[in-house]
Amino acid sequence: MDFDLSSEQLMWRDAVHDFVNREVKPRAAEVAESATFNWEATRKMGPLGLLGLNVPEEYGGTGLEAISAAIAIEELGWACGSTALAIAAHNGLGCAPIANFGSAELKSRFLPNVVSGKGQLAALALTEPGAGSDLKGGIKTRAVRDGDDWVINGAKMWTTNASIADFIVTLVRTDSAGGSRSLSLIVVPTNLVGLSIGPAEKKMGLMGSPTHAVSYQDVRVPAANLVGEEGRGLSYTLETLDGGRIGIGALSVGLARAALEESLRYARERETFGSPIASYQAIQWMLADAATEIEAARLMVFNAAFHKLNGRPFAKQAAMAKLFATEAAERICRNAIQIHGGYGYSREFPVERIYRDARLMTIGEGTSEIQRLVIARSLLDEPSA
Ligand SMILES: Cc1cc2nc3c(=O)[nH]c(=O)nc-3n(C[C@H](O)[C@H](O)[C@H](O)COP(=O)(O)OP(=O)(O)OC[C@H]3O[C@@H](n4cnc5c(N)ncnc54)[C@H](O)[C@@H]3O)c2cc1C
């Protein structure tokens, strides 16, 4: 990687790499096979700063700039897709809206415990059984004000970390009139009466990252758990997703890097027709394309992060980075299996798992189609030359 990272960023990358290489990568196959979350490593992530990437230091976080945060998520993705998704969702989805839009009181009540590694994690529930891409029109979960409480009723779907979270930041409709000012975000502690978390979803991959349906039946939450202002939930959500997309792009770069490393190792060792398969141009081209796409994807992730850390608009850059990095990762992981031949299709080799993990990335936090929509809208809104 030749991008001009500062010495602090390089030291951070090395520290995270060293940690995940010891604590996360060796258990990646096991957590996927047994569908268990790697709590042992996660507990140690608190002191290292991996659980409070976007959280200011006064609330126990690391308060990192966006490039260093992306570096950490790439390293986690390189080590284990499941663990990386849980930690990316914790930081980018669960903690970020409170850190960015919550009151000081809300931050001090909810963030220190989840960033320390002593508590559980954080989650964000946007998607519902009938609404994913179309949040503005489709959200049916409702919060009604009753005295000093909000009373929440509804159902969420696909909530990453729901069963291992202290709280779920929940997107709700607070005004029946509809429109962009009718949605709000509310922090819902997971121990409240009326909140139930369904069994872990049976997924194609990422088995060590628990995903659940969540239902809310007359869940009473103090009014003070509202994030920021009532009616601004959609804009807070879209801004949160812009940041989350940099994370998913970085995670995809990490997955692709791991798949390329496995492919290089295998291509050097495996012989056919008396020569290592690495000597054949057909294999070399797949390796060359993979390395090229990884470099391009990482630069796009860093570019989006650079816009973010400089306070510039970054929605288009984040959408482009997510679109390119996730689709490149899928191609690279597909070709990694091709390079491994029949063994690539076996659970004995990591590329099979990495491929299944990578498949989610073009869907979660906005599908590729939605990224193209965001990019096209941004282009069409720009004044013509
Ligand atoms: C493992 C996993 C973890 C997840 N974690 C979370 C989480 O933590 N929190 C959370 O809230 N959600 C989470 N999700 C949900 C995820 O964000 C949604 O699945 C995703 O946004 C797509 O929504 P949907 O599934 O409802 O698909 P739909 O919105 O129904 O889309 C179906 C298809 O139609 C396409 N489409 C939709 N609208 C358009 C359009 N206008 N133009 C062109 N094409 C369109 C989509 O691209 C897609 O191909 C997770 C999902 C999975 C699988």
C-alpha cells in the first residue's frame, strides 16, 4: 500500500493488524462453523480502541479520524468477515448516531459501557419486514408520546448485533402525517419489557455475526432517549449510512485481500501439467486483476474518508467506494475459488467462507442499485459544465 499514510496511521494499522492476526483470524473458521460470536477477542478490543472508533474520548472512545477508522475495519475484514461486520455495525451504525446527533446526556448514558468492551455492543434497526431500501415510505414501526415516555410498537428485520447489544437505536415513525420529517431515532435498551429478539437468522455466510428480527410490543422508553430532534430521524439515518458505507467498503477490501493472499499461496503450491498453476497466464491475470481492484477500492475508500474527515460532503464518494469495493470483492472472491479449483468449493479452504461473507456486502447498508441511485442523483444535481 503506497498511499501516503501518516506515521500515526501506519502505527495504528500495524497495531490492529497484529491484534486481529493473533485474536481474530485464527478463530474465523470456527466462529463461522459454530455460529458463535467471538466475545473473547471483542472484550480485548475495548482497551485497544476498536469499539469506539467514532466516539469522542470524553465518552471513552478513540475519536479517530475517518481514514484510521477505515484502516481498522479493513484489517478486521481481512481477519474475519463475521467479526468485522459485528464491529463495523457496532461502530458505524449503533454508536455513530448517538455520537453524532445525541445530547451530551444521551452520550454519557449509553456510550461508555459499549465502547469499553465490558458491556455488550450497539445495534441500529432500520429495516422492517416490508421496508429496506425505501425507509422513508415504508417504515411502519411507530412511537407515540405518552407522558414522559415513548411507546413503541412494530417489527424490525435483519438487525445485526441485536442479541449481543446493550441497546438498539430504532428508526420509528413519530408523526402519522408521513413525509421526510415524520421519522425519528430512539435508543431502546434491550432489557425493556415488550422487546423481543427472534432467533438468529439462518444466513448464507457471516454466521459468527448474529442477525435477528426484533419486535416491539408497547415498549416504553423515556422521552430523553430520543436521538437529537424529533422528526430528523431520516436525515440522521442517511448521514449515518454514508459513514457506514465507507466501513462496508473497507471491510470488503479486507475480505478481498484475504482471498488474494490465499490465491497467491495456492497458485504457487498447486502443480498441473508439471508446473505450478501460478506459471499460467490465465491464473496470473486473475491475480493481477484482483491486486489492481483491491488497490483501486482502497483508494476510493480513503478518498471518501478524506472528504469526511475534512468536513466536505461525502455521500457520493461513500456510495462510489461501497459500490466499487463490494462488487470488486465479490469478483475477487469468486476468482479465488476458481484458482483453487475443486478445493475452492470445500469448507477446508478459507476462500469458500470468504466468498459467502463477501456476498452480503453488495446488499447491506444500501444495495448496489441504491448506491447507483445515490451517485446518479448527485450527478444530476450538480450544475452542468
Ligand atoms: C446479514 C444482514 C445484516 C443486516 N444488518 C442490518 C442492520 O444491522 N440494520 C438494518 O436496519 N438492516 C440490516 N440489514 C438489512 C439490509 O440493509 C437490507 O436488506 C437492504 O437495505 C435491502 O433492503 P431489502 O432487503 O428490504 O430489499 P428491497 O429494498 O426490497 O430491495 C429488493 C431489490 O430491489 C432493488 N431495489 C429496491 N428499490 C430500488 C430502486 N428504487 N431502484 C432500483 N432497484 C431497487 C434492490 O436493490 C434489491 O435488489 C441487514 C441485512 C442482512 C442480510
